[in-house]
Amino acid sequence: MYEKLAQESMGKRINVLFRLCMMNFRNEMKKLGFGAGDYAFLALLFLNEGVSQDELSKLMRVDKSYTARALAKFEKSRIVERRSDPDEHRIKRVYIGPKAREIKTEFFNLLSNWNDVLVKDIDADDLLKIRSGMDKMIKNAEASLGLEETI
């Protein structure tokens, strides 16, 4: 029974794939002068510049204190800039800083190249099924945890 679970486990596969992705990002982001964990924040901020800290926490699926600590570190390194919302001063909006702006093209090339590695030799129809299945797994996990949908 347990052997079958181990062989069929989606969680195991996702965990291994995540760790392999982090190994890649650790190597590639280091070349750009960033840490492995920085890529997720950067990707979201490049695509959602001006997002609030709270919205960023939701997008990242992390708690607000984690986001605040990460942004404080990034701000010191000029990776991001935080500014008060002009209409609501209690809301902090996050913008790409000069250091991150300099590597935007290289950063997206890194993500694109890694995506190419991951989907190499996978038929286009199979890839659509994989994406659809993963999207369903995300929705199932969000529903089970009482989180709002992101996809």
C-alpha cells in the first residue's frame, strides 16, 4: 500500500521538481548577484509593479511578516523601492529598484531557458494536459486550505 502511494505521489514529484528548480535558481541568480529565493519576488514584481505589500504576500503565499522582512532586505540592496500609496498612506506599494531593473532581460531569459529545459521533449498536447492538471491541483490545494483562488 505505502509503496504504491510513494510511486504515485504527486507531492513527491512536485517536491523533487521544486528542489531541482531551486538548485538551478541558486546557480543562475548568483551570477546576477541575487539569491535563489529572490527570483519569485522579482518575477511577481516585474509582472505586478506597484502591488501592495499585502497583495504581494497573497501572491507569494507567505505571511505578511515574511514579506516585510524580505522587502526590507531588498530595499537595502536597491532591489525594490517601497512607497506609500498616494490615496491611502498606510498602504505600501512595491516597485522594482535600480539594481533589479538592470537585470530584467537577463532575468527573464533565465526563467525562459529553465522553462525550456523543463518542457523539453514533451508533446504540445501533453504539455497542455500537464498544465491543466497542475492548475487543478493548485485549485484543489487552495480550496482544501481555505485560500482564495489565484489561477
